[in-house]
Amino acid sequence: MKITDLIVEDAGNYSDFVTYIIRMRHMLKKGKSNVHAKKYYIIGDVHGDIKTLSKIYGKIGEIGKNEIIAFLGDYGDRGEYQIETWKTVAMTKLVMGEMAVTLRGNHEALPNAIPYPHDIRYRLVEKFGETYGDKAYNELFLTFQELPVIMFGDKFMAVHGGFPVRDFRIDTIGDNMVELLWNDPFESQGYEPSPRGVGYLFGKDISEKWLSLTGSHFLIRGHEPCEGFMVNHDGLVYTVFSRTGKPYFNTKAAFAIIENGNVNFEFI
């Protein structure tokens, strides 16, 4: 499958956008996804950067029958082309089905943890007018609540933020949702409150415990701006960031390729 054909560069009208989002929502299975494939393409935060996403799709080229494309969340907010990005993600899910995994990020807002800035609503109002813009955002917000949070692949797990620091049960996703979407690694032991004001920083010992409990070799996650990717906890935690430019001003974006339990990164 040639995935460059799935890029949607036209924001379209209200009805068009909402149709994409509702159809996508009906395909989602919230909670955790278990997917087995020969090769995984992992895309980090996009934040409305459709140009970089188009380049990533171009580098991937074609998806084979035993390959998966997975997003780590944060599709909108901050970027110039948020509507087009959401339509592209929706189109990818609609066409590829279970071969595409669309995880939830902290910018796919929880009712009790709204990120700042959260300007996707204003982009929709700007495009469709206040009445239809609000209706479009309401459909999008309902879709946020249905996105899966954790993906288990072969020998790895994926989440937007990081490991919960006190509750080590995989069946309590709802209770740990804020931490799964907001936590970050730090090069220490234990945990401490995050400077973000939400969630925690988690140390290597917490990564080791979670990976042991789940039988995973490493975690791949997004959430933190960086020059494409970074490594924490001696290779137990990888961060991938898939957009460039303001307000982060990173010069490189990347996506990950995981094959046979090994992870590599392609720069954009």
C-alpha cells in the first residue's frame, strides 16, 4: 500500500471533516492494543505539521502486509495544519484498519487535564465558523476519549507519555490515564513531580519494573520535544518527535522503525 496517497492536504468543509472523524471513532478500541507485525513504523508528536508528516509518509513509501504504522498521539494543537493532520490520521485509520494504530496523547484532552495551548477548537472555528466549529470540536473531543492509550508490539510497548510511578497494574489504565499521557523519564531513581505541573518524572528503576512486568524490552514514547529522538535509562526508553519548527524550534524530526526487536530512527 502506497501511503503517500493517504495524505489529505485539503481541509475541506465541516461535513467532510466530521464524516472522517466519526468514521474513525467507530473503528477505535480504547484501552490497549496488542499488535504483531514484522515491522513497525512509529510516528511521534505531529502537532499539525502536515509537511513533515508528508515527508515521513514519503520515506516510508509503502506498507507491506505484515507491517504496522503507529502514531504516539498529539496530532493537533500548535501547528498550522491541524485540520489537515487530523484528516490524514483519520484517512490512514480508515484505509489501513488494524494496520494503523492511533494512540492518544495528552493533547487529545482528558476532561480533567486540558493542555495549554489547546487551540484546535479555535482552528476549527476559524475554518468552519463558530457554530459548526464548536460542533466539529465536540465530535473530535468524543474521539479523543475512544483512542487507545497503550500499544504492545513484539518485545516493546508504546505510550505517549510514560510509566505510572505508583500503580504497577496494567489493568488500571483509566486510573493511570493522566500519568500515561503526561509522565516523562529522568536520569535518576524513583519519581518526583513533573515541572509540567501535571504528572511525574520517572526513574530507571520504574522503567525496569514495568518492562519486567509486561515482558517488554523497551518503551517507545513521544511527548518531549527533541532533535528527532533521544534515549533514556540506558536504552530502556526511547523518545521520538516527528515535527519541526516553532514553538519548539527543533531542526530535525524523526520516525522509528522497529524490526526483530531492534529500533532505528530515520531523520527528516
